[in-house]
Amino acid sequence: MDIQLERPLHPSRYTEYKLVTSILDGTYPQGSALPGERALSEQIGVTRPTLRETLQRLASEGWITIQHGKPTVVNDYWKEGGLSLLGTMAKYGDFLREDIIIHLLEFRIILVPFFARLAAVHAPKIISEYLDHTQDIEDKAEAFADFDWELQVLMARYSRNPIYPLLLNDFGAIFKAMALRYFSVQKARDVSRLYYLELARALDKSAEDVEQVVRSVMEKSTDIWRERKTFQGG
């Protein structure tokens, strides 16, 4: 699979794009060896120093293992990688397998409800004022994707724990890549609009109610993602 790049990329960014997508789409599966440096730089169309710099960075994230005098090998990156690898992976959502996307959505079920509860403790008025604009959302995928992402960012920020925004940022690219597909389904938009109303009511009750409402919709949205092909187009 290939995707259209919105604008010309810096050589190192382009090199990352070519290498990571080739790993994710199975061109270079886990355990396989990459071509030699000279051949790979010619194949991608970049200089060897640019390639070398990108390979070193990908190695530091856990994508590959570089051994002097031996071929560079693609790792089992789920075992070797960390959050920096997740952030890089998330840039290329169109290349992620369905099971990887589901794993990320399941992790979101753990992450978002907890910082939503903290935001309800520290800044309920700010979250409530944002939700006052629910009725203004156009019934379009783009509008819902923007509104939903900004809500999550707001809740992470007002959790007063700086780690949560950092973790959420790792989901930024994958969310933006997947959100338009998700919200293109009418059921998904309907569920989210109801969620925003329920969340506003929960803010008037307790932080625990907020956590429960957020967790419930995260679980439901994961189910909708699994089922979306059944009702694609609403």
C-alpha cells in the first residue's frame, strides 16, 4: 500500500517514512535483514549519511538492530520498542494492521478515563464550557474528529499531570489518521454526540461518574471500530 504525501518531506523524514512503512506493511518483516547501506540508500534515493542517521534513530527506538559487519535486522518491535517507537508508528496509521489499531484503542480505554476523572476534579468548569459547544458540531466526520481530539487534549492538560499529555500526544497521529474513517459512520457520530451530553451531566455529579461515562464510550467506540465495515456509510 502507498499513501500520498501532503508535501515534500525533509530527507531524513522521508527516509523514516520509507523504512517504517516498509516494516509495517511486511516488505521487511520481523527477523528479516535490510539491504546493505549502499543499496538501501540508492533504493530510497537519499545519501548514505542521511540513511545512517535515520537507521541509528530507528535502532534507538527498537525497530532494528545494527551490528557492525553484519546485516541490519528488523526486530520484534513489540518486545524491543518503547513509547518513542509508538510515537513513530502512529505517524503511519494507514499502514497499521487491524489488530494493532485495536490494541491501541484498548490502551486508550485505560488511559483516557483516568485523566478525565482528574480533569473533572481540577477543572470541571473548563471542560463543561467546552462541552457547551456540542450542539454546534456539524454532522461531518471532520468536525467530530476535531472536536473529540480537542476534548481529549483538554482533559489531559487539566489532569495536572504532565505525563498524560505526553502519552496522549503519542496517539495524536494515529487518532487523526483513524478518526475520519471512524466518524464517517453515522452511528459513531450519534454515539459521540450523546456521549458529550452525558459527560456534561456527569460533570455536575462526580469525578467517578465522569470516569465511568468516558470508559463506557471508549469501549463502545472500540466495538464500533471493529464493526464499522458492517454499517459503513450509515
